[in-house]
Amino acid sequence: MVKQELIQRSPVRIFESSIDGGLKAGEIGIIASQSGIGKTSVLVQVAMDKLMQGKKVIHVSFTQHTDYVLAWYEDIFDEITKKKNLENAAEVKNEVIKNRVLMKFTQGGISGDMILRSLKAMIREGGFAAEAVIIDGFDFSAAEDGHIAAVKQFAKDLGLSVWYSCTVQNGQYDKRNIPLVFQNYGELFDVIIVLEPKPDHIELTVSKERGAYNPEHMALRLDPKTLLILEE
């Protein structure tokens, strides 16, 4: 399969159509779930889709070990190339690596303002014109006052989209299925998606899409073993 056909047939197209074409420039979204349900996998699949299109992505990790993030990129790329019999896989992989930057921060060890300045320097002074930023492992219970609003403004100023992951303790959601850990600034998120484990799959549910709460069901599932988006 040629790369363009793979992009067109990617299950990420269904993911994006479920949220009105995907996250737009200047918007921030979030993937929330219990630990180990598949948040990082979904974010990497979204990032990989952009990388395959030749777009640049910055992946920000707040976890102690970033090796597993790189492993996700490797595993997902290998799964795609094997399943779809991608032509020129080695060449495409080199392009993907070239268009991705992984940045690691320790929350509490650096201010939110310094993080945004580092990202801005990478994009503007460093000439890495990212279209999207992935922020994985951020602890919302320890978020600085005004930080999420600053990220929202940052996304608008630089014309990029920002996806977060959020770990939620079991059952800690409000009546709109919004995680309690960030309910005080949930209005700042344009899209909120919750991953819910089921007996034979993991379900993706849209809790918020722009101004609408609990819109129509997102017709997507994750494979509980690979944590990859299943093709319908």
C-alpha cells in the first residue's frame, strides 16, 4: 500500500470525523481514563497520523521514563507497516522521526511559563514549525493557577492544536462525564474524550465537543490487547 492510501484509510479519519474534523489550530483537547487504559496509545496514533502526512509534532512527556513513549511510536509504526504492507517503509520511518521532537519535563521542577517558553523557542527560534503538541503524563491535580488558560492562549498564538492525556481515579467524573480533577477549568478544553473499559474492548466516548456536552456516541473502540484504534 502506498503512503497516501494508508493515510486516507487510517482509523484516525473516523476519530477526526467524530469530533467535527478533529482538533483545530488554537484548540486544546484531552483524552482521559484510568491508568493503563490506552491514553498514550491514542495520542501517539493521532501524532503518527500527522507525522505520516509530513506534519511536525512535539511530544511533551511528564513521565519519569520516556523510553516507553518511543516504544509506542516504534510499535505503532511497525504494526501499521506490517498490517498494511506499506511501500518504502524505511524511507517513511526516517521522515516520521525527522518530523517528531520528544521533550521531557518534570512537573514542579520547572514552571508552566518556562515550559511554554521552551516550546515557543523550539517552534520559532529552532525552526521546528510544529502543527500539534502532545502533552502526556501531566498531573492536573498539581496544575498551576492559570496554566491551562496560558496553554490555550499559546495554542491560539502559534496556530497549533494541543492534546493532553489525563489519568482519572475510577469513578471520579461529574454528571456530564467530565473528570473531577479538571472540572474547574473544563470549559477551556474544546474536546474531552473518555476511554471506558468494556468486557471485550475499550470504548471512546465524547464527553464534550466544543459547546456540546455528551454529543452523539463516538463509533470507535480500542483493541484491549494492542490498544490500537479498531477499524470498523
